[in-house]
Amino acid sequence: MKEQELIELVVKAVDDKRAENIMILDMKGISLVADYFLICHGNSEKQVQAIAKEIKDVAAEKEIYIKRMEGYDQARWVLVDMGDMVVHVFHRDERSYYNLEKLWGDAPTVDLNTILS
């Protein structure tokens, strides 16, 4: 699957579960972990789990291998490693505490207006 297709697939999946403040950081040349970080949050543990489960279900439908999913049971910060993309699904309270956007502030963001319109 091409990069843009993966981005669109995951953005639409998290948006379908009403994830808030969705952003993608282009990590190419900045991090060796992944090419993209998608960061979003839910307002409750149930919503965080629903967002993470939707990512897993959509990936399975498209036969995309998820290397690892961590934090699902606690639902405070769920990390979904999809290889080229790592998805961070935070609980609203945890997102402001960890503030990955500031930590990786030198990473450019991907414009999501065309995907979410």
C-alpha cells in the first residue's frame, strides 16, 4: 500500500470514531522509528479503545500487518505500530501531558484538509 493510501485509510478510520485534533507528523529524516506519526485523542477510555479497535479492524480488512499494539487495556495512550506509520491514540488528559507535537516540533505536518473534507 502506498504512503498516501495508508494515511487516508488511517485518518478516515480514526475520524469515523470521532477522534479529535488529528494530526500527522512527517518523521522522514527525523526518526528512524517510522515515516509518519499520527496523533489524535479521545475523550474517554471507551472512545480511545474504539479508535484503536477501528484502526486494527480497517488494517485487517486491507491485509495490513500491525506489528504491535500497546496500551489498549489501560486506554490512556494506545500505540499502534503499522511499520511506516505509528499511531498514537491518547486520552485527552494524557495528550496534553506528553505533548508529542512539541517534542517533535521540528517535524512538518501533513495537510489533512483534503482527506477530512
